[in-house]
Amino acid sequence: MTRVSILDGNTFLVSDERGDIEPSFDFPTGLFSFDTRFVSTWILTLDGQRLHPLSIDDSLSYGTRFFLVPGEPTHYLDAKVSVLRSRSIGGSFGEELTVLNHAGQEQEFSLRLDIGADFADVFEIKHQRQKKGRTTPGTRTNELRLVYRRENLHRETVISTSAPGDIDEGGMTFRIRVGPHGEWTTRLQVTTIIYGARGEDIRTTLPLGGHRTAAAIHAEQNELIERAPKLGCDCQPLAGAYRRSLNDLAALRYESIALGVRLLAAGLPWFMTLFGRDSIFTSLQVLPFLPELVPPTILMLAGLQGSRLDDFRDEEPGKILHELRYGETAGFLEQPHSPYYGSADSTALFVILLDEYERWTGDTTLIRQLEHETRAALSWIDTYGDLLGTGYVWYMTRNPETGLQNQCWKDSWNSVSYADGRLPAFPRATCELQGYAYDAKLRGARLARTFWNDPAYADQLEREAAALKERFNRDFWIPEKEYYALALDPEGRHVDALSSNIGHLLWSGIVDESRAAAVARHLLGPRLFSGWGVRTLADDQGRYNPIGYHVGTVWPFDNSFIAWGLMRYGFREEAGRICDAMLSASRYFDGRLPEAFAGYERDLTDYPVQYPTACSPQAWSSGTPLLLLRVMLGLEPQGEHLIIDPALPEGMGRVEVLDIPGRWGRVDALGRSRSPHDGSRGH
């Protein structure tokens, strides 16, 4: 079923292709705000019949129009009436219903809107849990009010109509007469209220007040997009994906209750909140294009850095959070997400992002401001991160009831396995965690030497990084298979599945130069590379499933960092193949790369197959075309200058990016794909 979404950061709505909302646990439809579903039923009927779409205009992130007729598709040509649903979102949700009479005589209709609110928390939807509070409906003139209470938790949904109707506890009915070739209209307004301790809507305390007009949303998003570098290119999929990415990144920003700053949400519908790992990866992707999006994320993560031992939340001193939630289950401590710290990679990635941000922007103030937090993060790597004292980062949840088992980016339960499909015991040390730790130590050393006036600490970190690289290349390399193990098990044995994780090793720089070519061959070989991208797991492994979440699907974000790693080691042609595959796939998703898509061979399907419950838009998928641009143009900050070394895939033609921001001011980059008659690559 087609899903149609509109969003304004803190508030979003997901419906079917008719504009209807029906309670669902497989994929959540409804009106959501701060992790709560405020509308779970919103079904429109005309004279008792469901409506069917002729056309949908969803070109705006915050508004949609549905053109509908009653009856089955075979009856469309005889339709004497049609319905237009025009909706917009801006903190609250508005829908205008227009009934159009196409007959030459007056007609009477009964228009019914079934309305319900289950006030479900996103975790209750995911895990199909029953509510513990009580919902009470109430009616007034032209208004339906749905009230939810659980102890001192209080939420409300208020639906009003501009036209008179019969209001009952389950919805609204309009008995209307429409003249020949005439029309009837009503405006429905849905207001969601999250009561705080003082009895006020807590969103009114936010700087933006929690509610914005469509015009204000449009202006803010356009302002952000206009600040981004301008792309000119011969490749239409690249042009479309770039524009769609900027639009989606602008739409995914939300206002934090904690700090009142604009942050990037991870993705719709499941992840409309701050994630450590996702937010950091997205920040790295957007940094060359929209650097102003990055500091709020860095400051938020630093402000919520772990400061104590808390088994329930998997919190440890120096650790960077995994996920922050505002819903009922977090508030009543039924879930540990207030915030939850169950990721073993976000802490090292935090240091990496901070250093990369300074290299691009020259913002030394932030580096000095966060010295304490950065040192604490680096300390976590060697203390709480090294559970077994072996010099590696391991993970095992302190909360076996609700904590995450796998705390790497592939965090589903079956994502880390031996080649034959068996699952290793805990704790586990996945390979990319060691790469991130290596990179973080080197970057931390640069920060210590250059900004903190601590050369002794810098020397120490560099020695530790060198020792880690040597140790890693000894212990993780599988000589007979010529690739790095996915992980080590508690006994130090290889968890020997072939996975896309080895591409992150190239990005981190921990791979020995003599082994990089073998890693590149595996990444672009037929077992991992589907033709549309690198699979999360090779197709001959025991747990391979082309539509398994982390065991065979293709993740665009994953591929973008693999391409970056290939570029780092000089494999520009291989990086270009991944860039070309991703952009080719984007054409089949209207320029919007989803969270993941199936790992079927390109020759088998001729198009990338949608993963059934993929988030779309998702921040680090939206950031993928931006990082691919960086890779293809060979953009790399070097002191006060930006190095530009293009290597475009064959057939890409001309790619020009104007006004790339950074410590150098703004510069332009131009590249052209190689041709058989011209060896030039650009400048």
C-alpha cells in the first residue's frame, strides 16, 4: 500500500493513498507528535462508500492534496461527484474537505469522518502493547475532544469543523446539499496538546511555540536550501537526488524540548528524534554543504553525555547516547530511552565528527568549549568500552530486559553471525568499532596538540592508535579468506561472516595498505555487490536474506561511507561504481533513497526492490547523495584550503558545485567524467 506523509519536524502524519488513517502495528499510520500518536483513525466515506484516489499531489513536505472519487476504479468514468482533501501540517494539522457535484442537478450526500485516538507511544506500536491509561471522548458544538490520562500524564486531541455537522464520540457526519456543478467545503482543524506539570502545553515554551503556519515552514525550508551550494550537472538522477535530499533534510529538522534548538530527526516514521549514531553520520554527510546544521547536534550530544553508571539505560561515564525519546513509555521508565546509551560506536564517532567539523569550518571555539567532553569520550573507549581488557571496544547490554543486544549500527538481533549462520556469544567486538576507535584517537591527538596545548596527551593517543592498528590487523584478518572478520567473539575467535562492515574499516584508515586491495575486491565482488550497491551481508553466508533488515539488504548510508573509504585508499573507480549504483537506484524512488532496499541482483529485478518497512525520508539516506558528491569530486579540507580532485564515473558528464562553504570562504568545484579520448578529470 502506498504511504503518504507530511511533516513539520516535531509533528508528522502518515496515511494511505486515500488520505485515510487506520490503526496499524505493521507500519504506523497516524498523526504523531513527540513520540505519541494523537490520531489513529481518520477514515472518510461518502454515502457509506470508501473513496479511491485519482491523483495525489505530495510535492510539499508539509502539505498534500488527494483527488478522490467513490466506488471502484471501474466506476471512475461515471463518477458524478468527487472529493478533494487538502491538508497541511505546522505543529497542528488541518484538512479542508471539498465535495464537488459534477451533475446538472442538486444532490444530497452524507459525508462521514470516523475519528479515533489511541495515544499510543511509538514503542507500544512497535511491540504491540496495550495502553495503561484511559481515553475519554467528549463532544461540543462542532468539536470532538479526545482526552487521555494516566496518573499525572495528560494528552488531548481536539478536532473542530468550520461547517456544522453531527458530532459523536466516534467522528463527524455532514448531511449536505450541493447545487448543480457546485461545491461544499469544511475546514477541519486538529490540535494536539501535551500537558506539562503546570497544566500548559509544553510546546508553548519552545522558542518557536510548537506551531507554525505553512508559509513559515515554507520560508524556513527554502532559506536553508538556498544557503546550500548550487549543483549543476549533466546527470539528472544526481540533480534530482541532490534537490530531494536538501528538501528532506530541511523537513526532518525538529525542535528539541530539552534545549529548544533545531536538530535533525533520524527518520520517518519510527525515528523522529535524536539518535547518536544516525545524527553523527548524517552530520558528516552534510558538513561540506550545510555546516550550520552540525553544531546543535554536537552540543546536544555533549550536553547529554553519560556521567554515571546506570544499568537500565546502559549509561556509562563519557558515553554518547544512542536514542532520546519523549513518549509515555520513557516517562514511566518502561523503556530506557530518556535517554538510552546502548550504542558502542557513537562515542568514538562523536570525536570524529568534532574534529571533522573543525577541519571544515575552523570553529576553534567549539573545540575548546568541549575539551572536557571529548577527553571523557576518549577515556570511555579504553575503560568502559574495553569490557574484556583486550584493547578492543566490546559491547554487551547491562539491561537484558529492554536493552539492545547488538550495539553497533547493525543493531537487529541477528545481524552479527558466523559465516554458517550461528550467533556468537556476548560480549562482541565488531570490526568497524575498532576502526572508529583508531580514527578517534588520531583525531583526538590532533585536537590535543593543536587546541588544548597538551602534546603529551597527543603523543599518548598516537601511540595507542598505532598499537591498535597493529593489533587489529593481526587479530581480525582471516588469511585464508583475505578479509577482516565481522567481529571477535568472547574467546577471541573470528566471527567470520563477510559483511559490508569491512568498508567502514577503509573509511577509518585502520586497514593495512597491503590488504586494502583485497578488501576493495570483496566489496565490489559478486557476493557483496548487487549491482545496486553493497549488501549488508554477502549472498553466500548462512543468514543471508535479500529482504532481511541487516542481513542482505542494501543501505544507502552504508554505501556512501564505503565509497568514502574506497576514495581514501585511492580506489576511485570502485568508489565511482558505488556512487553510480546509488544514483541509478535513486531514480526508482523519485530521488529519495530509502533507509534500505532489497539485495536482489540487478540482473534479476532490473530495478531496486523496496524494503517493506523502510523509513522514508531517513536522514542518513537523505545525506547519502551529498557524501557521494564529496567522494566523486574528491573534496578534502587541507589547512585553510579545500583540495578538489574529481574522479567521476564514466557517463556522468559534467558536475559543478558552486559556493562550497568552509574555513576558506566559498569555493567552486568542477569535474567531468573520463572519456576514451580525454584523460582529464577536472579541477
